[in-house]
Amino acid sequence: MRQDVLAHSTTTTQTKPEWLQKRLEWFQSLRFGVILHWGLYSFWDCCESWPLVPEDDWSRRDEIKCWTERDKDLDRFQRDYWNLIDDFSPTAFDPDEWAKLFVEAGAKYVCFTTKHHDGFCMWDTATTDYKITGDRCPFHLDPRADVTRALFDACRRAGLAISVYFSKPDWHCPYYWAPEPRPTRRGANTVDTPEVWEQFVQFTHAQIRELMTNYGPVDILWLDGGWVKGVEDIRMGEIVAMARELQPGLIVANRTVGDFEDFVTPEREIPDEALPEAWEACLPLGPDWKYVEGQPLKPASEVAAEIKATNAKGGNFLLGIGPKWDGSITPEDQAILKEIGKILLG
């Protein structure tokens, strides 16, 4: 087992209140969930938001078509990426069919990326115009435009529990990435300007408050971007207290941080042995978390074996699926999910 996974599991080993222990027992009984990475990045074959970061050269591989066509011009890449909002119109999005498919696969909960690190909001937020319901987005007049609401409502109707993925960093927000001096790393360049950083803290609190207030019962708040800690202080204690006041019984995954990390989330691996805390192994169906045309996918038999191996060690298994830019789930993904369900459910 990787030492960082063991370290995080050890960090979070502590006496939890009885209500939280019971909620975690319920969470562990779910056993299998689906995580959906879907947003502007679904247009291109790059990995989610990462190529926006100058220092993260690993994300700009030579074989990535959308990158090589731009002659590795980062300024052009960033400009074109931010402008993808002008073309995002996922008219094939059918939340009830998605939920039906996940149930058929044997999943018990769904984790949805309401906002990845690029800052594009997949819900009707009042905090920014960089959102799927914003005037620039051609989908904003569609009755399904608030896709977070549509999906969560459909999942609840299908009996699925709700996990809200939310990125703590936001590379589009000028309170996190001020344009001057030009950001070069994934972390904030505003923390040394207290009045600007406070604006980001308030921005983050407001977005989480919206998600915990306007989108029905939420079971899990799944916070990503583990480097937002220490000097990047967003006052997690206040966030968790506020979120739990709005959503009693809420479970929080403050990934890879330790504090406010009710369960741990080993990524792209299944630990060699059971962890001392509640845990959830996160693995994608293909090499990438998001949709990439033509990428090889694991066969259903392999995924089902991974789910069973994880469950046998007391962990949940979270399977990464990437819907296409048009809002559809590919026939290949659908076939694999249905076959997983046949294996798991008999």
C-alpha cells in the first residue's frame, strides 16, 4: 500500500461521534458508486482541467491532439479552453436514463463533478457567470440547463444516494488565480493579499452554501484539491459546520488532507489490505476520468473483480465514467456498465 494512503488513513483515525459512525456504516453498506467527470474538458482529449497549469507539464503529452494542434502554445490553449463555454450545448443529456443505467450497473450512489478545477459551474450559481446556465452557454435556455438539479432529482427518484464533488481550487476565479502576476502553479497566487484571499474564501463558502441549500438532500460532500490547506486557508471548520446545518448527517471527504476527512479516498489503486477508516477506492473505467474518444476501456469482468476485491476489504468502489460533450454516455460505456450489473447482481 502506498505510504501516502496509509498516512491519510492514520491521520483520520480518531473517535468519531456516534451519529457519524452510524452514517459511515451506512456509507460502507453502499459498496459501489459512480463518479462522473463532465464539463467543458469533455470537448477535448486532454485530461480534465490540468493542462491549464503552466507547471503541470505531465498533462500536456505529445500524443494529445488538442494540445499538439495548438503547437504547445499555452496562451492559446488557455484562451481557447476558457471560451469552450460558447459551444457547450449537451442536448443529448437524459438524467433519467443516466440514473437507470447506474442502477442497472448495481451502483448505489452517484458522485457528480459540480465544478472541477477549471471553475466552470455545472449548476445555476449566483456567484459567477462562468456556468452552464450563463448567457454565453448556448444550453442556458434549455429546461435541463441546471444539470446538477436535473441529475440529482433523477438519481433520487431511482433510489441512488447523492455525493457532491466540488473543487476547492478555482483557476478561473480571479480571487484564486489573479491574472497578474501570471499564475504558474496549481496553487493560488493571491494568498499574500489578504483582502483578495478573503474574497475567494467568501466565494467558496457561497458556492457550497448554494449546493447544500438548493439541490435537495445531499449525503456526501466530496471536496477535491488537497493542496488547498495550510496557507490556503478557506476555513474548513466553518464550511463543514454550515454544510451540516443545512444537510444534517452529511459525510465529508476533504480528500488527502486529514482534517474533516470522514473517509479516505485512495485513487487509482486498491489498497493491499483493509484500512482502519471508512474508505473508497476511486478508479476510472479507462485511462482518463473524463471522456476521451477511442481510449481503451476495462472489460466488465475486470471492473467487477475490482469491486468485489475492494468490498471484501471493507471499502467502497467508485468507478469513473466520462459522459460525452453532448450529454450522452457512449454505447461502449453503457454495455460495460450493464454487464457489470449482470455479474454483481446475478
